Amino acid sequence: MIEQLTNKAIELLQQLIETPSFSTEEDKTAQLIENWFKQYAIPFERENNNIWAYNKHFHESKPTILLNSHHDTVKPNGNYTNDPFKAFVQDGKLFGLGSNDAGGCLVSLMATFTHFYHQEDLKYNFVIVASAEEENSGPLGLKSVLKYFENVEFAIVGEPTLMQLAVAEKGLLVLDVSINGTSSHAAHPNDDNSIYNALEVIEWFKNYQFKKESDTLGEVKMTITQVNAGNQHNVVPSHCDLVVDIRVNDKYKNEEVLEIVKKAMPKNVNVKPRSLDLGSSSIPVEHPIVKSGVALGRTTYGSPTLSDQSVLSCPSLKLGPGDSTRSHSANEFIYINEIKEGIVLYIKILEGIV
């Protein structure tokens, strides 16, 4: 049964690769996921491009395990030499956009869910969600359907981790920082040049160190990624704008980091967060699902990349086949054996607690 599910999962992944599914445009891959559930006579629900299903013997008295991965992709970058929408296998690698991030994880979790679907007397319920809009943190993704799932004790979020246990994940806080000054002709004296004013702000973001360091996620990391000022060579601009990317560890809430930044800024600086919702996430290393993975030889670590864990309020574990370093890269691929091993490991890890 597992071998058959694995073969079907690989077939589904090939179909997903060959069906464009950029964030907000996942309707056709949603149909392919629906077809999987229909093939196995599993009732499902759909809202926008999110599809979910419950195990057959779901009972409200039991705690629930949420299985989740996404079926949207980023757009292919300009360095592709392969057709990003052509799924093909070469040297044991399945190539194609979304193969590694996160199609391999999604189909592996779908096969795992289907394996457990008919089982009775489980300690937990299962709900699987194939979600949309993960890559752009969109409003119609996983967060929009969480209201339908009650009594969720913990979640497994399918992202490429080489099937190691990412027990924590950094949150993301993006700030728009505007440094004000006085506009003037470049030929005249001006002691309030917004670009010069920005220098001390840039220096602060470069050098400031947050006091609390995490055992799994390290320190909070701030990076200025964009600078914009002026539109004419002879005009001193009235403001200089920065974009700051902040990766937040599990010792701080995004609101705390924002308050620290605001207090450190001079009066001529405005700081505006794009969102406070993408917080850090973690699961205790003593949690049964983590112990089950460790017993199978898996190692634990903290992940620097963002996923749909950021919208969950329950403990969550990031775990999946594939390698995060391949995500968003040209000629993306996943090894066929990674999918085969991933399905077996998902099942064994869950068997250790259900």
C-alpha cells in the first residue's frame, strides 16, 4: 500500500509541476488535489484555493494533528535552463518549479494522510490542509481557514528540511523606515539632508544586537535590503526610505522588536511595520512527535526561513523531504528517493505517537 501511494504521489507531483500555480493563481493545482481525494473516496472541503480533509474516524473528543503544506510557487527566475513547467527525471532527480518547495512535501503528506485515513482507534484525529498563498503570505492562504479546525494539539508543516526536525522557525518583521529632512537646491547649504540623516539610522540597524539569544534560532537578525531617496541630481530629497528585513527568534514577539526599534530612532524617523502577524514558532524538544523523530535518528535544529508555521498558534514542527537550499533556485529539483524516504519517515514518526 505504501509503495502504491508513493508511486501515485510522484505522479501527482509531476502533474503539479506542469500546472502553473503562482500565489493567488492556484485554482488548477487545487483541482488536481481534489482529484487525489476523489480517487481515494475521501470527502474534502475547499475554500478559495485551500483544500482540506479529515480522517474517516474523526472524533471530536480526540486532539487533532494538523498536516499542512502549500501548492503555490514563486515565479521562475531568469537563470532557468530547463523548462520550469516540464517535469522530467534525470539521474534520480525530478526537475521542475515547485518540486522541492514544497511539492515533494505536499504529496508526501497527502500519501501519509491517505495511509492513516481508514485506521480506527487512533489517539489523534488528522486533518490535512493543502494551502494556497504561502509564498506571498497572502490573506487567502492557511490563515484564512484555521477557524474551521478545533482542538489542534500540534502541526506538521511540510517544508524541505532533509527530513530533519526543525523545532523552531524565525519570524519575519518587515519595516518601512522613512528618515525626514529638508528639501533644497543642491547648490545651497543644507544641514538637514535626509540622506545624511539616514547614515546614523543605517549604522544603528547594522550594529544593534538584541540581548536575548535563542538556543535553537540564535540571535535576532536585522538587514537593510532597500534604500531609496531623491529623483533629481540637483535636489536634496525631503526623505530617505529604507526597507528593513528582521528575522525574529523565539525570545521576542514581533511587537517587542518593533517597540525597541521605535524607541531607538531619532524624532525625524517614522517606522511602519508591514505586518506583525508572521511570528516565530516552535515546539518543545520534549514533545512526543519530536521524541519519535529523534528515536528514528532524526536531528533537531532551528530554521531561519519562514513558512506557514508563522500563522499557527499551536506548537508546530517543520519537516519534509527536499533541501531548503534548492528552494527558489534555477532548475529546481527533488530526488525521487527523498520522496520515497520522506513518506516512510512521516508514517514511522507518526506511528510512534498515534
